Amino acid sequence: MPRFRPNRRSFLVGTGTVGLASLLAACAPGKKSTGGGGGGSSKGNILVIGMTASDIPVLDTALAANQGYEGVRFVGNQLYDGLTRFNLKQGTEIPPVVPGLAVSWTADSTAKTWTFKLRPDVTFHDGTPWNADAAIFNFNRYLVKTSPDYYAAVAVQAAQSLPAGTTVSKVDDMTIKIVLTNPLSYLPSNLTTVFMASPAGVKKSGNAGFANQPVGTGPFSFVSLTRGQQLVLKANPKYWGGAPKVEQVILRPIPDTTARVAALRSGQVNWIEVPPPDDIPTLTKEGYQVLTNSYDHVWPWVIDMKQKPFNDVRVRQAMNYAINRDALIKNVLQGTADAELQASARANASYREANNIYSYDPAKAKSLLAAAGYPNGFSTTLSYPTSGSGNMVPIPMNEALQQDMAAVGIKVKLEPVEWASMLTSFFVGKIPDNAAMINISLTMQAESSWALFFGGGSPVNVGGYNNAKVNALFTQAQSELDDTKRYDLYAQASALITEDAAWVFIVDDRNPRVLASNVKGFIQPKSWFCDLTTLTVG
């Protein structure tokens, strides 16, 4: 049976003196830095992050994803832990899955039965112990409708990681068994975002109230929330992975890109997500740290293949040949992305250069349209978010793509939608406003996403793509416990999906973020997520 044995070095973190500071005044709106260009907030060892989200994510475990992976990055992974996690303390390789609240795990040969040994001597932020009973409580909350602990809101979100029919049982105080109705070779990867809440905390606040007083085991604990304005977290000095070096983290939702830069320059924040690309050269000259790295992030147009003319593969292929990715990257994104020429992102282990089949060829696009019966093109609509997790700068990007499409005769009407509303529609299988396409930031970082986005019959496959060979490869992958062989299967699936032009493949994001010069020790990983325990401010 395959067994994961943790490498001790992979989950030790630096330690530092942890103290609490009075920082709301230091970081209040209008408070300016006295540290010069790139200095950021000058008071305290405090990290203040300007998010792209329009609001603070919901603070209850899986519900942090209501603001996409940005919510998971800055809320889920900070307040909570899963049984597993990604190794985010390096930026050179695709982060592997490593132990979290479980120290090791085994699977039987069918990949249906898994045994997890839990990490000893871990406590929740409220001082109550982490053990098998706490794990069972959380899985009941996610899975067992007949349990008094069940909470439908978190269950809906967690269903993407925990298939229907999953059962979890206690073996002993520090061991649990997970049994699945079907093979799931990548269960450890799925469990990275199945977060564990304090049973005592949930019972105290009630399921509906827990988001207002969240309690996890994570590196940071809850201090206060002002909805729409900020979330304050403090370092957990007893964190099992080592106390964070930074004393507090403050999250601020600033969806407007210009406003985020203004907040950075004024010292109101010392970290911003997704800077306006045109500002990057100036910010670099001013002494700010502009960080990028390849990660598993695709930025496509998902096409409703059930509608004409998109049921014709030649039309979909024509759209892939119509767009000038290099010009988009150079002129709009200032080099903060890579051309996406296939279904796999460059930082996904399934990426194979041989699967890059598209290029900028408007003449070929027109020829394909003519062959499909649309020599004069056609009109269509695209639903897109104006901001949000991983969406880069969607307005100028989609306007540039609109011009590329018009050049081959395809007239695209752009329909803006608020990000959280778009996510709600997408995850119930709908494209907002009855549009024919949806522009949405996506990832296959979680292996289950392959079948969710491209599997026939998946409720999240909003485009209706269905290829029997691809479905068979996904089924085979679910039983393949060897990582290398499994990613070869995804590579084969990616080749077919790309040839079928299931999406309009546009760019892979490089995750640009800007840090003040006094933010030290941060590692930019090849991931949507990041480790905030290694950095200091000051």
C-alpha cells in the first residue's frame, strides 16, 4: 500500500517573538507611512493586505471560498488547517501535498479506504484538543445530513472535495478511517481545503453564528471583523507548525485596482494583490517589491457548447486562433502572464509543451468560420467579473479580446457581473444573464477540478463539454495512486480538451503582488495559496 511519510523539514517553520500590538490606529484610513517610498505602514510588526475582493470572505471553514481562492488563501488557510496542506515554503517547484493535522496516511489498493494518523498535541484557538472526535465532528458537519452537527451551507462547498457517500469513522483517539464509494486517488490533495473547526466553538456560537466567532487550529486566530472594511487576525503563539513571525494580519477588501495602489503608497496597506500592470514599472522604481511566479491558474472564456454556433468545434477553434495573446500580455498585462495554449496551466504537473496547438492566426480563424457556415461571423455575449480572486484586470483584458474577435467577424457583447454573484451561478452550473460564454478565473490545483470542469454530467461543467475518452481518462485517474502515472493521464485528457477547444484558452496568470520594502521573508510559491508565517514587517 502507498504510504506518505512526512519529511520533517517540510513542515517546520521559523519561530519568533509574538506580542500583540494596538494597531487599528496605526493602520487607520489616512495614516501615512513615514518610512519613505516602498516603506509601507511604519508602526508595528503588522501585515496589512489589500485584497481584490469586494468584501471579507465568510469566516466559516469551507465558506471562505465565497470569495474564491483569495478567500481560501487569506482566511481559510490562516484560521484553519486541513488534514493535509501544500508545502508553500519554497517557490521553485509545484507545491506537493504534505502533512497538516494528519501526520501520515495510507490507502488500500482500491483507493477507496484511507487511514489517517492525526497530529498529536494540537489545540484549537480556544484551548480544546484536536483529536479523532474533533475530526468526526467536522466530517459530520460536512457530510452527515442526519447528524445534529450537519450544516448545509458548508456541506455544499465541501462537496467539491468530499464525494457523496463518504463515511468517516474513529479508529482510536488519534486515527480516523475515510471510506469512499468510488476510488479517489487524490483524496489527500482534496483534503487541503477541508478545514477543521473547533467543535466547542461551533456549539457555542451555533452553525449560523460560527462565522462571527471562528475558531480553528491555524497560524492566526480571530480578533475582529468589520464587514466590508477589515478583518483582524493575530498570531497563534501555540501553532503546531511554529509561531508566525508577524504579530497581526489585517485584511482589507479593495476591489478597485487604483485604490489598492493608493492605499499602498499612503501606507494604509503594505501588501496588495493584483497591481494595475501599467503601474508595475513605477512601483518597482519606487522601491516596492513586485513578485511574480508561475502557478496553476488559467484565465479562459468558458463556452456554452449547447448553443449554436458553439456546438461546432470549428467555431471554437477559430476563436482560439483569433486572439493575440502576446499583444495582450505585452500591452495590457506588462508581462505578468504567459500565453495559455492548452487546457493545462504551465505550473500544473500535467502540462506538456507538445499539447500547445494554438497560435495567433486570424486568417485561419476566418477560414474555420467560413467552413462552419459563418463567413461573416456572428454576434454573442460574454459574462465577466469586474474584479475578484485571480481575475487579473478583466475589463481592459476583455476589451482587448473583444477587438481581436471583431477583427474576424465575431461581435462580443460584454456583460459585467459582480464576482461573488458569478461564483454562485458558476457552481450551480449556470452562466449569468443567459450569456453564451463566461470569463472566470479557474485552476486545476485541486485534481478534482479536472472532472468538475470538463467531466460529462458534472454540475460545474457550465459549458456542457462531454468527451467519452476524456471521461474514461478521469475515471482511470481516480484509481491511479502513482502520481506520475496519474498526471500522464491528465496530460492525455488535456490534449483532447485542447483539440476540442472546450474553452477559449487565453493566458496563465503569474500572480503579481506588490509588497512594501519593509515586508521581509515572504516566499512567493507556485500556488494560489501562500504561507504568512515566515515574514516580518519593519
